[in-house]
Amino acid sequence: MEKDLPIIPTHVAGLDEALGGGIPQGSIVLVAGTPGTMKSSLIYNIMYHNAQEGRRGLYITLEQTTESLRHAMERMGYGAIDEGRLYVLDLGVLRASLKKAESTKDWIGIIVDIVKEAVAANGYEILALDSMEALYAIANFEVPRRELFQLYASIRELGLTTFLIAETPIGSSKITQYGEDFLADGILHLRHVEVGETDVQLRLRTVKMRMMNHVHNSMALTFGDGSFGVTHVLARKK
Ligand SMILES: Nc1ncnc2c1ncn2[C@@H]1O[C@H](COP(=O)(O)OP(=O)(O)OP(=O)(O)O)[C@@H](O)[C@H]1O
Ligand SMILES: [Mg+2]
């Protein structure tokens, strides 16, 4: 790791070491996984702890309401946090903004503008968009690859460390729907793996993290006592 490369810590025990230090500030990281693989919780965890350290975050949830996400996170042990540090914005707020731009329905433009205004007003450093599939559903892309390219370019201009959450269909060999894997600086892939007859283990794999000499193997991701951790998975003896 270069000494002058600012890093965002994940606050997942063992993961920063596996990433070669953490996540380079300003990266666009795709967090892809099958349903229920704790994508939202993992990113909330990163943003919650960073917010406590003074790095403000904006979490845009297009899947759940602000209330349901906050409630789920409180149940997992993430106590109430000042909105100025970690702001959770849901579709309801975005729809209100859409009314102003009813004629264009340019969702990507609207979201980017909201983020820009929020960053200018509140100095957010970390952004999450949960999820890309929900965005596709409301944005009605005509040419998804081209529009996604523009989305990444607009996000990159903002200069924030960004987590884009993507849903991988169960059984799919592709991580993302439109091949945006190539546009992201980093990819964290989450999946459930059957171990033996009855056990299911949650695995996290850093598929890529530009600029970092990271571990490529799948690691077991665990959550307990209010915190996440990763551990190496021992290879089975033949
Ligand atoms: N207190 C807890 N301890 C351990 N695991 C929990 C706890 N609370 C919830 N979970 C697990 O977290 C999962 C949901 O996490 P989360 O909503 O972050 O996943 P997700 O990948 O974002 O899901 P979705 O595909 O619905 O968006 C639950 O299915 C459950 O297995
Ligand atoms: Mg989720």
C-alpha cells in the first residue's frame, strides 16, 4: 500500500488487512450478492463507524424506507446516530424531488443532483446506493450500458467513496446484470455457500480493489455481538 493513499477503514475485523489496508478513498465499490447476504448491513456498518469517526455518510435506500432500514440496524446493535453524520434518504424523498422534474424523469440526473446539493451543504464523504436493481426499476433505462456508464462518470465526478449495492440472482454466473463490473474500482461479492449437508456459510470475496494488493480468496463473513468479521476458510483435505 502506498503511504500517501488515503484509506477508508471497513471496521470489519480482518477485512482491512485482507484488502491491503482498507478501501482507497474516492473508490466506487460494487457490493454484489444474492438476497439476504447482508449487503445493506455490511455497508451500513462501514458508514456507521466512519460517521462516528467524522466521515459523514449519505445512504440512499431505494428498497426499504429510511425507517425500516434504521429499525433493522438498531436491532443489530447500531445505536441511534445523528442525522448530520449519517443520513438515510429513501424513495419517498426522491419521489418528491421527481415531481419537480416530472417532464424529464431523469432519475440518474435527479439522484446525482440531490447528492451534489447534499455534499455541498453537509460535506458527505461516503455514499451508498441501495440497490442498483431498484434504480433500474424506476429509471427505465433505454440503453442500460450507456446510461450506467454515465452514472459511473457522474458519481466519479463527485469524488466520494461510493458503495453501489447490486443483487446477484441465485445461481447466476454473472456478478452484475449489465457488465458494470468493469466500471467499478472495487468489487465485494457476497454469497451463501452450502457446507456439508446442512450448514450454510456466508462468504465474502474481494474480486477486485484497484491499487490494493488484496487477498483474492473467499473468506467467511460473520456477524456477532454487533460487529462483523472475516476469517480465512480452511481448504478441505482431499
Ligand atoms: N442480529 C443479527 N445477527 C446475525 N444476522 C442477522 C441479524 N439480523 C439480521 N441478520 C441477517 O441479516 C440478513 C439481512 O441482512 P441485509 O438486509 O443486510 O441483507 P441484504 O443482502 O441487504 O438483503 P436483501 O437482499 O433483502 O437486500 C437476514 O436475512 C439475517 O440472516
Ligand atoms: Mg438490502
